[in-house]
Amino acid sequence: MGFESLRLLAAALLWAAAGALGQALLARGPLSARSTLALLLLAVAGAACAWPLLRAAVQLRRRPALPLPPEPPLAADQRQLILLQTQLEHLPVAAWVLRESAALPTLQALSSRARRLTAPGGVREPAALQALLRRQDIRSGPVLLDTERGSERWQLQRQPLSLDGEQQTLLALVPLENELEGESLQAWQQLVQVLTHEIMNSLTPIQSLSQTAQLLLDEPPLVEADLRSALAGIELRAAELARFVRTYRRVSQWPAPVLAPVALDGLLQRLQQAVAPAWRQRGGEASFEPASAGLYLQADEGQLEQALLALLRNAEQATEGLSQPRLWVQARQGRGGRLQLSVRDNGPGVPPGLEHKIFMPFFSASEGGQGIGLTVVRQLVHGMGGRVRHVRPLEGGAAFVLSF
């Protein structure tokens, strides 16, 4: 037993003796001065034994704590793994990994959005969603999910891979509902604005001319020439309104395409023979550059030619007034083997800020334009599985690219 332990034992014995003696003396009667002095001496003797230990404990408590040894730093690969796990957890899409080596393919959620999608408040039947993701025959593309908020459209993406000899598939579901609803609402608003504008442009003068004709009938003497003029104005505006309705019907009811192999070199040659003379007469030049001989595209030849002719007419209108108008039509294969057809001119180009409006029905950036050419082009190209977009070339002018 150490010296400090003996000190503590002596102090405890002295304090215990003082307590026992005090109880015994109190049982006999009031304490005398000698008894009180004896109890006090025992308590002081116990404190004297314990005092060095108490002082050392106080000093130890006041001493600043020694810093803990630093944790060993994580290895670079461990830090990278933690970073990747955190990034996966916060992906803005629902992501899973499907391990196919086991007898029953296992599905593991990689992001918090994937777990929320199968939790209460997500899809109505989580088992059905998991069965859909485990299916081997399903391909990347749009899917319809029955959620607690109703039927929603999502985009499914699949990416097979092999890691350490194990076949896996990365799955991702991207929400489309809000974006599609927003774009659809904006398109309807724009279309309603255009329709309202065109219809009111005809109905307002028809109403005014009708009132004028009524006044002419009610106020003798009847001036036949004025009445005929008012009726002729009504007929003209009604004809313009009928023309607008026919144009809208033609834009919205284009026939479905009949796809077949189309030889692009022959198509571009026919287009060059049709439009190049007019460009030379204007002092300009039309250049047609097929990518290579024997290049074919699966499309509706008549509708593809109609779309290209509409772009050529736009280029002709855009270069009116130029002393040396230029037109370039090119066919080439882009990345991934995609075929691209481009129509470019050296006109003033699309005014800034109107790039997203030029494909809207009946919108025209030029004075007196009908605004249906690019709408028809977009509808025809989309019907054949392609895309059309506007490009602003560095050399100026405008360019439209058809991708298939």
C-alpha cells in the first residue's frame, strides 16, 4: 500500500473516531468544553492527514489538460471513397446498382432520392418499381410511375458494366413531369396568344364594318356604294380568317412519314438544280456539299425535301438586298455516326433573344412573314425521328442543323 493510501486511511479513521466519540458523548448529555476540544482535535488531525492529498488534487485539476494525440490521417483512397459516397448520396436523380451475378438479382439504392422514391409518399407499389428495375428486357426510355402524387413521367437510363468479373447495371430515373408540364403550359400560352392575336385582327374590323353597314341601312337615303364597300371589307377579312384556319390545319395535320432509305447525294443534287440558278441571278452562289457518295438516310424523302426547301426559302428571304448572297448546304456524319444536314446563309441572322421563339407557330421575325416555315420543318423532322436546332455561326448569318 502506498504512502498516499495510508494518509487517506488515517484520515478516515480519525474522522470515524471523531464521529463515534461525538455520538457517545451526546448520548450522555450536553458536551463539555473538554469533550468539544477532543472532537475538534480528532477532526483537525484527520484533515492534517488528508490535506496534502486534497491540495495535490486541486493543483491537478487546475493544470491545463494535455491535448489528445491527433487521429491518424485517412489514406488518399479512403478520402476519395468517402467523397464519392457523399456525392452519390446527394445525386438529384434516383440511382441504383443491379448486381446480376446472384440467383436473384440484388438492387441497391445509391442515392437518397432512390430511397425516398420507394419510401412512404413515393411510388404506390415499391415492389412493382423494383420488379421493373430488375427486368432485363426493359430499355432506356420514358417510363410512367404511379406515385402518391399521381401518374408521373420519368426517364430511365441503363448502363451495363463489369467489375471484377461481376456483371452489374447502373440504373437512373430522372424526373420529367415538372419540366414537361412547364414546357407544355408555356407552349399552350404562346399558341393561345398567337391565335388570339390573329383571330382578333380579323374579328375587330368585321365587327366595325358590320356596324357601319347596319347604320347605312337605318339612315336613308341609302348609299349603295358605301354599303358595297362595307360588305366587301367584311368578305375580305372573313377570307383572311379562313386562310389562317386552313394554314393552321395544314400545320397541325401533317401526314405520318413513310420511312425508306434516301440517297442524300441525289437529294442534294436535285435541290441544287432547283435553287442554284436563282441565287446566281441575284449575284450570289449556292454551294451543296454531300459528305460522301453512297450516303443514305432512313427518312420520308418527300417530307425531308419539303423541310429542306422551307429552310432554303428562309435563307433566300434572309439574304434579300445583299449584293453577294451566299448559301451553304452540307451533309456530314457527326460524332457517334449521326447524320447532320445543315443550311447556312450570310444574312443578318436571327435577332438576339428570339432563338427560342422562331419555331413557334405563326411567329415571324421578318415583316410580313407567315411564321409557319420553321414550324413545318420542326414537325417534319421530329416525325422522322430527328431534331432541328438553330446555330449562330461565328462568321455571321444563320444556320439550321438537322440531326438524325
